[in-house]
Amino acid sequence: MTIQESYEKWLKDFAGDAETIQDLEAIRGDEKEIEDRFYTELSFGTAGMRGVLGAGMNRMNKYNVRRATKGLAGHLLQNPEEAQRGVVIAYDSRRCSAEFAKDTALVLCAEGVPAYLFDALRPVPVLSYAVRHLHAKAGVVITASHNPPQYNGYKVYGEDGAQVGPEIAESITKIIRATAYTDCRLMDEQEALDKGLLKIIGNREVDDDYVAQIKTLSINPELLRTEGPKLNIVYTPLHGSGNVPVRRVLKEIGLTNVAVVKEQEMPDPNFSTIKVPNPEDPGAYTLAFQLAEKVGASVIFATDPDCDRLGVAVKDGQGEWHLLTGNQIGCVMLHYILSSKQKAGQLPRDGAVVKSIVSTSLANRICEHYGVAMFETLTGFKFIGEKIQQFMDRGDHTFLFGFEESYGFLSSTFVRDKDGVNASLLISEVACACMAEGITLYDRVQEIFREFGYYVESVASTTLPGKDGLTRMKEIMTGLRSNPPAEIGGLKVVAVRDYLRGVRTENGKEEPTGLPTSDVLYFELEKGCWVCVRPSGTEPKIKLYVNSNDRDQATAEEINRRLAEASKALMA
């Protein structure tokens, strides 16, 4: 079927849906826009699916949501008895999130699979916890995380509370591809309730248990009780789902001076006070900085719409604000966990930390110092979740902490995805420990650098949308594979990891990477520096990660600048 034929078929199939027809008629004659919406289907993978809202095969809409849900139901019903454990469904504050969540529930019910639907928006970590807490077979979250407001998405979780892996994603995808858009029935909501297939999760059925578990993650509760009331914090949920659980946990652990950015407190699908709801973006903190100066706060927390990421800004001794990177936040938490447990004689001999391959090598140095094993995974917190389960199944390691440079952190095993609530507790405790010593959180970061070396990281993304962009990304990766650089920015390439082939090559000798297949190239350089290139799994972007280090801060920064410039030139 041609692109134009697919467009016309949608006009015919959904003629009774006035909103969809209006959207499609608005692009009639616009060949480029029609091509972008119909040249392919919105892809479903281990990260689920994510895209711009709108009518069309390559857009996020109720028809793609229903079709994906029928694919999930079909996968689960391969074992009908297990499928009766049901699916938990949560959603954030984005456009159409509540509607998509209800459609998900009612398609599952129509297929005979019980659905547990939250009564209001909830964070990703609460969904992950709920799947395990309710002994459900799977979970779904309607969210596009930190993307701009025109996006939404659909993420699927397994019974372990982690996002599904490649095998399950492929099983779901096969069923999706065999399902027509018009072949997705919704059960009437009242009928689903009457039959007991649809169950609404209220305020106390999961939340209280989740919060109680989060509070057990404190390393030193007494420190929070004594220093917590003295710590002034500004918090912004960036119009998302973190508002209630983050504030509740901070209050219950003893942090009573938490000022919330009122303009960003309530859910807003347009994210009208910010360009993008991303705690990595300095622009997201403008209102928070203003409030912090007004109330005399020394630290600012920001969580994204689904509250799986945490951003932190801290004030130094001279009154200047610094936005910490995800790597810096991860390493200051890691250092606190390991040093505190060692001091208390509670650091397990089989302790383990897990991070993604694109996260800072500073974490490796910290783990070496404390005698803790470091495991690396591909990008995607589902792989960290898999490691946690492996540790528990084999009984060979005690999970202590996991993180990704993209502001995702976790120190629990009862959640299997990054957790902004968990992270808020941890970084609060670190700030309290610093205050007790008469230093700032920023000072602690600098202390870690002075002890282990200055590690500088940069990430650059190039957006390549549409069919042409997909072709260009493939060309870039193919070119780098067929003609890998011998040096980058004046540093020799000592080894190349090609995760698509699953091999690491050094001096002509190949060895397995030991990680799953993925379209990622990782160039190991002299002096422990590295460059990594990968197409994003959720956005039309190709991402470039550059890591450098030196005992001298200025030298580390200059090396990073050279590597970044040379790497961008390679991709061009």
C-alpha cells in the first residue's frame, strides 16, 4: 500500500471520528507531512512507543494505543492463567494521557485481561512498584517523559517491574503487526467494572506502601531528623506527577522547609511555564531560582512529568548557583552510600553498583576505592532492572545503587526503574550530611573530584526527523563502522566496541562485549577517555557522548572540548 493509499484508508476507516478526520483533512495536499505520518508505523520496542500526537500510523493517537494494547493482551494470553493476574496502568499529566490510559484498560478488559487503573496521575516508579506489589503480570505507563508537550508515549513493564526486554517486545510487535487498526474493541466501562475486569486503584491502595518502602532507603534517619528541619529546599514538579509523592516523602523524613514553585505545582499538559519539562535544561529552573533567592534555599530539586528523573541545582559558598549534571548527582549519591555504609560497618562484601556504558567512569573509580563491584549495561534502565533481578536470583551480589547519566537514579530493589522520589530522599540526606560538616553540596562534588580526578562529560544530540533523518542516521553509523577513526581529538583510539556486532576490537583481536545487541559504537581512547555514538531509542536523534578526565580541571575540560569538536566532525 502506498503512502497516499494509507492516508486515504485512514480517512475511510475512521470517518465517524470527527477529530481524527479534521486532523487528516488539515494536511490534505501536504505531501511531506502525509509522508511523515504514513511512511511507517510508529515503532514499538523495549522502550514501548513514543511520538508526536496526531492522526496517522506514525503518530501517537488512540488507535496506535489500542493496537499496541491488543498486542500486549495477545502476548499475555499465550498463558491465559498467568494473564489473569492483570495489568497495572498509570499515566502522567500529558495531553491525552488519561484518555489513552482508559483506552488501554478497556481494550485489555475486552480481551479478557483484568486491568488495574490508577484513579489519577502517578509517577513511573509508583507503577513499577505497583506491578510487584499487586503481583500483576505486566504494567503500562502513558508518558513521554521529558519530551516537549506535543509528544506522548506508551511504556510496557514486565512482572518484575522493569520495562520489558527485547524478547517480549518482539512478541508484542509481531501481534501488533498482524492486527488491523480497526480490529481493536473496547469494553464498555460500566460493564468492565461490573464484571470485575476493571479495578480502579485509589489513593491508599498502593501509595502508602510505596512511601513506607521509600523511607526505608534512608542511610541515616537520625541525620535527617536533626539536620532536615534546617535545610531549605525549593522543589518543582514541572507540572508533573511528582508533586504529591515527593513532597510527602520529604515531609515525612523530617524536611519541613520545602517551598514549591506554585506556578509549576499543578498538572499542565502544555507545560506553559517552560520550553521543555526536562530537569536537564537550565531553562526549567528560572522560576525555581527566583523562589530560592526569596526563601533563602541552598538546593533546588526538579522532577520531570513522570517523576523518574531528578535534577539538582546547588548554591556554593559564594552564593553562585550550579546545575549538577546527572553524572555528578549519581556520583555524589554513590559516594555517600558507600562511604556511609563503610563507616557504619554495613558495606556488604558482595556489594554491586550498576550504570549504563554512557555514564561517567568516575563511578568506576569510586567503586574501586570502596571495593564494590561495578557492572555496566546498555542505555535503558530496564537493563539495570534486569541486573537487579539477576543478583537476586543468583544470590551473588547485593544491589546498592544504579544510575544513568540522563538523571536516572535508584537505590531500591522494590522498584525496577529510575525513581525521582527515591533520588529526592537520597540527595536530601547527602545535603544534610554536608550541612552537618559545615560545607555545601557543591563543596562535596569538588571534594570527590579532588580525590578521584576531574571527570568532564558532554552530550550532544542531532535531531534527524522523518524518513530522511532515519536514512541519515543509518549512514552515519555505517560510515563509522566501515571506516573507524584511528584517533579522535589528538587521542589514540585503543579499542572499539561495536555493540551491534557484539565485539570489542583491540589490536586486531576481537572479544565479546557481553552485552545485548544494540546500534552503539564506543571508542576507547588514551588516558581513560572515551567517545560513544548511538541513535536514540525513543526520539529521532543521534546522540554523541564524550568523556574526559585529568587530575587538573582545566586540562580535563580542554580535552573534552577537543574530543567533542572532533567527534561532531566525524559524524558530519
